[in-house]
Amino acid sequence: MISSFACLLVVWGAPAIASAADRYVATTGNDGGNDCTKQASPCRTIRHGIGQLAGGDTLIVGDGTYAESITNMPSGTAGAYTTIRAANDWGVLIDGSEFPNDFRFGINVSRKSYVAVRGFRVKMNQANENNSPIVVIDSDHVKVQRCGASHAPASGNAASIGIGPNASFVLVEESYAFGGGRYQVLVYQSDHVVVRRSVARNDHWTGSLQCAGFVNYDSLHTAWQNDIVLDSDTAHCAGRLYGGFWNENKDDHGPDTSQTLAGNIILNVQAFYAADLDWGISGTRNISDTVIWGCSGGYYGDQGPGVAARVDATRLTIGGISGRYNGPNGGAAHGTGWSIFGPIQNSLTSSILAKCESLGIADHTVSDFNVLSGNGANYGGRTEAKPGSNDKTDIDALNGGGLRWLPHIDVGSPLKTAGKDGGQAGAEVTYKIGVAGTLHGEPGWDRLTNEPLWPFPNEDRIKGEMASYSGPGAPGARGFATGKSLDGSDQTLTKYVWEFLGNPIPKEIYSGGAVEPPPPASGESPPGAEGSDPLPLSQGTVDEGGCGCRVGAAPPRAFVFAGGVIFVSMLARRRRRSGPRSG
């Protein structure tokens, strides 16, 4: 039969592919003379199973541990992706800890088109600097969904999930990366890559060059949607943790690195430079509904090589930023919420900047309709930022203003109408952005859906895996991965984020309600894409507790499936610049 797996996308009007088949692998199977088509008589190895695939087939891998790579699969077509998936999400471990140190990858999609990989955990060996968990290289139309990557090399030039070079139209969805690696999720010299609802944490890096969580490196039209980077510290990165997000732009590749960032969260990231270090911009940055909190620096933007830079940011929640501003020496974000250091076109609107130790807004930032409170100074910098004509300093965001939880602004609060055109000031990160399984440009790929984002997808799996890390560097059981929530129950990723300001999580989050009225359904989903039927929430009634939460909404019907990508940039060993921005 033809698999119902979401990545076997059925395109309207495309001819049916009658030969597409499901094939099976299990730890109890046998490869001898076996074409893997019978579930009751599976093959034994992934390698043999892949060897039996024709383009458009699906390989279903049974639970267990496999000490071999997923590689050399045939390409599929737009109407029928070649799919390799775990029979049960997270039930398969690709164990690369004993691979020879010869550029062996756990998942390797190289020179392929229309391929989907879903549901695998990949664990490598930190000592093998030439290997890596997951790479997508010289390929297009690839989906990596619900994959976990860990124990990438702690030295060399490696990433946990790596896309590129020369990759186009790639999706990394509902994946996670931790436990080694210079970068956790890297998009390198590629275009039209979407990283959606994925989680990164930096644990251990001994290399002399910088490390970071989510990285855009000389790539165009990258989209970051509902991603979280958290609980990372430069103390565990020998070459310095540059940022939770970091953007590199050299002059040896394309002149444009335009990106969109929507609904992301950077939490408790103690970086050397900034939570989001973007000091080499070319092209545009469209940043919206983003939270930066409890970090050692906020956002730092400036012109880099290539086309003229422009940054437009709106509805941000930034605060709890520690440190002292030191703009002339690379520290424009230290203790500072938002710095556009050079004279580039930019706008910052409808945002909250609170409790920044040095400055709320700095340098050449063009501010308007922002709410500032509790900062060392609201404006300043080497080139002192000017107050916007509609900025507000008479609303205390944290004390009666409406900021009780980082992802949400209270309905009916002053902040709810303090933004531009009477709209909200501050981030609203309560619904999923992007229809599940969609690539860049497909219908619904960047739509705000009416599917609640919380509880965060796969949070139990993410916590369990990250808490179990016992290698060198930071302990795995830290931050969100240990301890209790405010009600005494075990901590979760969702509760950690929502309770970071010291207020109990709204009861609606885990009971199927909604704290924010759902956005209207709009747009279309790709035909046949699993998870593309957003659940319309019932309107319910308004909670009387003062938060504006909506109760009585039905819980989501379907899971969204996702995957993680891991990238080892060894293949990208290009010439390196000297100085702190090299690599």
C-alpha cells in the first residue's frame, strides 16, 4: 500500500505512482534474499532495506538500536517522496558512537531530491571530529522531521544538525539538538530552508572557534519559526558562545542573507556577545513575536558584506538582560535589549524592553510605539538612540502592565493596546506558525495557524534526552530539564517558559483551552500533507481570573510531526578569517 506518512505528498493533478511500496526493517529480521516488502518477514539492516527501495517507496524501521547510517537512498518525486521513518517516533536509535572517524554521518542526505526522514534519534561520539549526526548536502526538497541529534564532535568544525552547502527547500521540523557540536542547527550556503518548532541547547565545545545554537551562515531566505534555544552558557564553549542565534556573512558567497524570524524564544542564554548576534547583515531581517529574556545580551545588528541591510522588528518581548554596554568593543548588546550599531535602515515597533541592566534601546535603532520600563537607561549607546514619538515609559510591563508570562500578553491589559495602531506591544507566541510538513513557499508555510503551540511538541522526549546528557561540560539535568514547576509537579519545557517570570502557568495550557483567541483560519494547506488540518478551537468563555484566558476549547486532534537536522560542517572547511568573527 502507499504510506500515509505526511511526506509522501500527493500533488493534485500528478499521476499516481502505482509502484510505490512500503518496506520493513527490524532488529529481528533477515536480509538474505529478502526484498523487505513483508512486515512479518522484515529485513535486518537499514542498509539492505534502503538498497531495496525504488524512488517514492517508504522504508519503515522497527524500534531498537542500529549501528549504521541512513544514507544512499534513491530520490523521490514531487508527487511521492522517498521516505525513511521509524515505525514509532523516537523508537529508533542510530548509534554512531563506534563509527570510524572518517566522515561518517548518522543520517546523510547527499545529492538527493524529494526525500523525507522522520522519527530517529542519532547519537555520535564527541571525540570523532570528522563525523556528525545529520547532514543534508547538495540536495533539494528534503524533510527532516521529529529527529534528535546528540553528541556531535566537541572539536573540529561540526554541527549537530547541518543543512548545506548547496541545499534548497529543506525543512527541519520538531527536532532537537544538544550534547556537543560547534553549532546545534546550522544552515550553511543554502537557500529556502525552514527550521520550525525545534529546540537547541549548547552543552560542550572545546574548539578554538565560536559556537552557537541556531546559525544562518551565508544562506538566503532562511525562516526560523517557533524555535527555542535555552540554558546555554559561554563557560562551556572554549571558543566563546557567540549567541543563541548567530548569523555569519562572509564575502566569499552570495551577497544576500535575508531571513525571517517569527515566534522564536531565546531564554537563559549567557552568550559572550548577544542572544541574537547579527553583526554582518546583508539583505533583510523580518523579526516578529520573539522573546529574549534572562540573557547576557539582547540583539546586536549591523551591516556586513553584500547588499544593503534592513532590519524590521515588531512585537518583541525583551528583558532581564544582564551586563554593561560596551559598543565600541563588540559589546553593543551587553546589558542592552536592542542595538542597531551602524547606520542601517531599521525599525523597532510594538515591543517591550524591560529590566535591561544597561540600556533598553541603543545606537542607531529607530524606535516607535515601544514600551520601556525598569532599564538602567531607556536610551543610549555610542550613538545615542532617540526616543520614538509614540514610545511609552509610563507602563510597567511586569507590574500591572500585562506581562505575566513571556509568550503572552494579558487580554485587556495596557500592553494589549500599547502598540502601533492600537495593537499589542510585546510578543504573542501561543499558536503554531507554519502548517506542518510545508516547505518554503508552499501554501500555509508561514501562516499563523489556529493550532496551539503549547504544550510544546514532544516536550517529554526533549526533556528526557537532554536531562540524560552526562558528558563533559554542563550537566544535562539543568534549567528546564530538572526540578519542579511552581505547583510542585515535575518541570516541563512548557512550564519552564511560561513560569519564568514567577507566575503559575495558566490552567488552560494543559487542559485544552486557549489563552489567546485563535487567529482566523486562512490560506490552504498542501494537498495530502499530514497535520495540515488545523483544529478550529471552540470559542469558550473568558476566564474570570483576569488573564483573558479562554476556556472550554477542545484539545488538538492531531500531532504535528517533525524532525531534526544535524550538520557537520567539515565539508565546509573553507578559508577562515582571523579575529573573533572567523569560522
